[in-house]
Amino acid sequence: MSHDNHGFIASLDNLDQKKSVKNETKKKLSKDERSNIYTVELQDKKSYVQELEDDYEPYNHREVDHPTTFWETLLHLLKGSLGTGILAMPKAFSHAGYAVGAVGTIVIGFLCTYCIHLLIKSEYILCKRRKIPSLTYPLTAIEALNDGPKFLRPCSKYAGHVINTFLLIYQLGTCCVYTVFIATNIKLALDSFMHEKIDLTYYMLALLLPLIFINWIKNLKSLAPLSTIANVITLASFGIILYYLFRVTPTFEGKDPIGKVEDFPLFFGTVLFALEAIGVIMPLENEMKEPKKFGKPCGVLNIGMFSIITLYIGMGFFGYLRYGSAVQGSITFSISEGTEDIIPAKIAQILLAISIFFTHALQCYVAIDISWNEYIFPRMSKNRHTIVWEYVLRTSIVLVTFLLAVLIPELDLFISLFGALCLSAVGIAFPAIIHICTFWSISTTTEKAIMVSKNMSLVLFGLLGLVVGTYTSLRDIIHKFS
């Protein structure tokens, strides 16, 4: 804990201790008189905290080598959210029904956006208190718990590890999804040209060495051109997908407005996986030239999330109306079925396989960064062979995700599992807890009651989604292979 942090907590504790001196006196006073004394003391505490916060503006102290503009940040947010998740939305709508799917996507999207606002606001307040320019997500959780209720403060030393674990599992899960996605699209594109169909596992084996080599690239700047190529390819592929969605007029015939209740957790997990970009939110805000514009009513976050939610509803709604309950885990798996015009579909499948192959390195980069820079490298900095061990780690992460993909090559269940397991926690529950702790020491009893009731509702919703969504996904995975 920093020196400023110790000073801040100690000062608040001193204010609390002064109240205990007056306890005996308070017992002899009327209820109204005790209430007045409490109000004055709380105002003293709030004014002290306000005094700490007013003289420091974190945004003015951020030193960024290459700050991003409003529109650049918006494009990065869109790029970080538009991946394999949007291609799985028609399958998600088949679980929920087109009516429940549309409304459910809006509700989940609103909750995700609201929780991101809570996280960004908490980070800003904590930066003002600590007099530091910015915080990462794990550090925000640590500092928030240090300012929260006393019974939660001992948990602060574990908070960073818990969040890093969830983020690491999510990123590794994404890499598993990408491996299945790439191999399946290549198989679908090439099967009709083969005399005998080749098993999906062999396509995955063919990808193993290229995936290892691309993840040996250590410099994020070197990956940037590949990301640009991937974006162009993705846009072209989406154009082909839209051609297949509307070449035959979508119909409501045989489509359910409300799906099966037992399948709704699969919808929930898929939409969370698709919508939630919690891993990139704070880095994007910290890198902005004018970070105040990130969380404004017409700022980057609201515009970006509104655009993303609209695109996801459109893809899910029309994809489900076009292919119905037969739609597969990715819309690209379905576009070549039942049509003689298959060449554009195969082109889209190959292009998206290439695009996601390049993006795999970016997703794996986050997992490598967490495991290497947070845990492994600090413990072996005196080892002269650190470069060798870093490459061993990079190779090991690719191998682990590859083996999981080979064992469970079910794209839609993978997406739902990791969405429910990880993003329910880091995207909904943890931001709500962080917000409570950040504002705990400066809130009145009424403010605390309102804040706790709202945020604990989010926590319970996130935990319910985590438990039920994870159970349902694992149940279906076991059923597939039993």
C-alpha cells in the first residue's frame, strides 16, 4: 500500500476514533440531538476527503507517449468488441427467441455499460485520493477495498489476484474459441474440394505451429499492422454475410419469440462474451488525449456501446430469422448450407479464419502479459535465461488453449461457458463492489442504503449468471461427449 494510502486511511480512522470519545455523552442525548451530531461528524469526514481530492486532477498528470483522440478511442472500442462474439449472436437468439433475445441483449448491454461507468468513476475518485494519474483494474479493486468497510479491507491483498485470475481465464478461453473458429471455418471452406473429408482435429494440428510462431512476437507495435489487416478482412467478410442474410427475405414463420427457459443461461453467457470488453476499457480511457470525454453522456463509452448493442441485435435477429433453430455456433458455419451460390460463403470463411488468426496473438498477448509481468518475471529477474523462459511460457499458453480446443471443439458452448464464468464476475459483480467501497467513507446512512441496495442487486445478478450459466454450459458440454 502506498504512503498516501496509509495516510488517507489513518486520517479517516482518526476521525472515527474521535467519535468513540463522545459515545457516553451521546447515550444521554435525544434521538434528534444524536442525529445532528452524526451529521456534523459525517460532514467533517466528507469535507476532509473533499479537501484531499479537490487539489489533484489525475487527467492533468497522465503522460502518454501516443495519446488517442475521441474517434480513435471509439474505433479501438468497436474493434475490441466486434470479434467472434457477434457471429455467435444468431445462435444466442435461437436459445432465447427473437423477442426475448432483442430485449435481453438491450438489458444486458445496459447493465454492462452501467457497470463500466461505475468502474471508471471509482478509478477517477481513487486516483484523486491517492494523487496518482491512473490505475489498472486490479489496482482499482485493491485501493477501493482499502477504503471500504473495515471488514472488507483485509480482502484487498487478494483482490488483484482474483481479478487477474478471472481475466486470465477469460483470455485463455477466448484463445480456445479462436482456435475452434479458425479450424472449423477452414474445414468448411475446403471440405467440398476434398475427395475425403478430413477430421477437424487435423486442421487444428496444422494450425499449431503457426499459432506458436505468431505468439512469439513480443512487441505489440509489431502486431498492429496485423490487426489493421484483420479489421479490413473482417469488414469485407461481414459484407458477404449480410448478402446471405438478405438474399432470401427473412421470415417469422417457424421462429419462436420466446425460447426455452432452460436455454436462457446459454443466451446470457453468449451475449456477455460478445458484448463485454472490460479488459480493454480502462487501458483505452487511460490512453485518451481527453479522457473526460470517455464517460460523458455522449462520450466514447455510450456511443460505442450503443453502436455495438445495435449491431449485435441486428446480427442476432436477422441471423435467427434467416436460419432458425438450425443456425450453428457461428453464422459463418451456416451461410454455405442450402444454397448453390457457395463461393462467396467459402471466401468469407477463409477471410474470417485469417482475420481471427491474426487477432489470436492480440488476445494471447493479454494472457501472457498478466502471467509473465505480474507473476513470473518479478520472481526470476536475476535469472540470465529469462528470455528462454518467456518463450517457454508463450508456447505453453498456446499449447494449453490448443489442447482444450481439441478436447471440446464446441464453439457455442465454449463462448457461453467463458462468458458466464468470467464476465459475470469482472463485468458486473466486481465493478459494483468496487463502487460501494470507493464511496463508503463519504456517504450518509441513506446514501449507503441506496447505493448498497442497487449495487448488491447487480452483484447478485452477476453471481446468479455465473453459477447458472456456467452450470448450464458445463452440463451441455458433458452431455455432448457422454
